[in-house]
Amino acid sequence: MTNFTYSKIITFLMIIFFSLFVVLGLFSVAVMDDFWHAHFISKNFNPFSPLVWAYGQYINWTGRVLISLIQGISSFPPRYTNLMSSLNAILFLTCLYAYFYKQKIRMKLSVDYIYVMLLIIFIICYPVLGESVFWAASVYIAPLILFLVCLNLLESDSIYDLRSWKYYLLFFCLGNSIELLVIPMLILLWIKRYHLNRSTWIYISCFFSLGFLVSFLAPGNISHLSHAEHDFSLNLISLFKQVFLIYKKGFSFFGMTLLLIIPLILSLRTNKELTALLLRRQFLTYQIISLSSLIFLIPIYGFSADRTYLYFLLFQGMALFWGLQYLKIKLNFLCFFEKIERSMVVITTLSCILVLAFNISDAKLLRASFIDQQQKMVSVDKLISVSQMKKPMSKHLLFYSDCTPNKDSWSNVAMAKYYGLSGLTCY
């Protein structure tokens, strides 16, 4: 197989992978939060709805002003939240592609690096993508885009002088976007303090911190914390226990997927000019980002939904890549894997395509039962009972929830509120 033929084949396969990933979003179903958002925003939408929603969130729930505005603008009726899920899928892959493309140019890597990294992220993050990417109400995509843009700026050769209101605003928005990325960025800014113009570093750090303070000091955070699984705790024994549980859960997501990922990473040929020092620095940087992204979960005892592990898993994937490249320099026998590079890339891509195809086939049936269920809910003031949705396969990628026989459950109340019903049950 010539280089040209291989390049065409792998590019074609990756286009299929990208397309199926986006198409899968079109078969997603609305879940509890989507119904609440629709009830308060899109049901009676007007130009001021996003602002009213953002203000209400800040006072009663969370200080993430930018994210609340985005939610207010992008809220859809439950039957059409799949459009937002599909858009989230596009944004997720596109921002990662753009980030890896910048790295490819900076480090003089082959285009296969981009494809391999996208496959690694898909495989490692598979257990949490349904909640964090294919969920219309997701709050994780915009912060990821902001973080990768800021990270690229900090890694670029033009890092020394970033004095511009555009950069200050960018770092302010990142600081206000999501708590999980605050400590990783603060650590990165500390590491880069000698690489930036002193005044630039001070301004960027201050604007980032200001964005976080706007979020952290929001009145709604008290209400938000009260919904945690357990009470907020500063007891050292409880904190150490929670540290163990949180990181244990994070690493438990890997499982057997490492058997596919490790050979794929080892098989990829990288630029021979990359030094051990650079590879070690890359590994440590992403490891720090990954591990520190969970620190904010520790005091909120017990609150560690799968979606909160997106950044942990994503940057663990990047750390794993550079860590294994470092080992290849130290252990020459690992270079044997480079002989199967093309086979591994093609096999892994085909495997991911097959997984997506199975998910789409299953999701089509799930969405059909979801639409049928929604059609039975009419906006009249009465108690009705509808059939439950088709249960998806056990390893189903999309985020799934359903109404229950208990009319007082959160999902039932959310659906009933949106459709103007006095109550709702499922059989």
C-alpha cells in the first residue's frame, strides 16, 4: 500500500467516523434538564428569555453567566433537542481537531497524529460522552473550547506578549465558565509565569481570577450546593475518603479499552527530533490538567456524576499518548510497534466506526419510542399514563432517562410541567 493510497483510505475512514459521530446526536432524546429548560425558556421564547434565564440561574443556581446565556440561546423544545446534541458533537470534534492540528504544525507531526488523538479521546471518553457531549443541556463543550484556545495560546511561540483586551476577555470567560477547569488553568499560568511578559501575565491572571470570582460568589451557589448528594464537608477523614473515591472512579473508566489504545499509541511514528525532555514535559502538563480537574469535586462529598469526568479522561488520553512516546525513547524495543502503524490506525478507526453504527441502529429505535411517548402527552390539565421508552443496549453511548411509575419523580414532574399536565406516570 503506497503512502498516497493509505492517506486517502484513512482520511476517508475518519470522515465516516466524524459523520457518524455527528449523526448519532440526531437520534438523542431529551432528558430531565432539557424539559426544565424548555419549560422556562423555549416554551414562550422572546429576545429577553436568555437574559432572564441567566439572571435567574445566577441568583438561584450557578454563577456561570456565559454558560447560562448559551443555554438560554440554545434551548430547544424536547422533540428537537437532538439538533443541539448534534451541534455539540460537531463543536466537540472540531475544537479537538483544531487543537491537535496546531500541535501537528508546531511539533512537525504527521496528519495521522490528529486522527489517532481523536480516536484515543473517543475510546477513553466513551463512557461519559452521552452526558457531556450528546446532552442538549451540556455545559461542558463551551468551557472545553475556551480552555483549548487558551491552552494553545500558552503553548504557542507568541506567548510572550498577549496584551490585548480580546485575550483578557477570553481568560475572563474561561474563569467564569466551569469550576472544573479553574485549578488546571491557575496551575498552567503559574508554570508559564516566566514565559510571559510580567504585566501580561498579571493582567491575564487577574481577569481569569475575576471571571472565577463572579461565578464563585454567585448567590445561587448556596442552593446549588444543597443539592449535592451529601453535605459540604471539610472533615479531613471525609476529604481523604472522597479523594480516593473520586480518583478511583475516574481511573475505573479505562478498563479493557487500554488494550486497544496502548498498541495504537505505540505504533504511531512521531518526529524523531522530539526530545525526551519535551515528551516528559508534555506528559506532565496533561497529567496535571487531568488530575487537577477533579479537585473541585472533593469537598462536595459524593457529587461525581459521570459527566464531570470528561476533562479528566480527555487529558488523561493526551497524557497517556505523550507518556508512551517518552517510554519509546527510553525502551527501544517498544519501537517494534511502529511496524504495524498503518494496520493499527485502520483497525482502530474501523472498530470505532462499527461501534458508532451499532449505537445509531439502537438509537433510532430509542428515539422512535421517545417520539411516540411525547405525542401522547397533550397540554391539558389531567393525569395521564404513557408507556416507557425502549431500553437501549447496555453499552449505549447516548444519555438516557425516562419517566417512572412514580408521578412525583424528578423526570415525571419535569415532563408534566412542560406539557401542562397535573401529573404523569409510566407503565
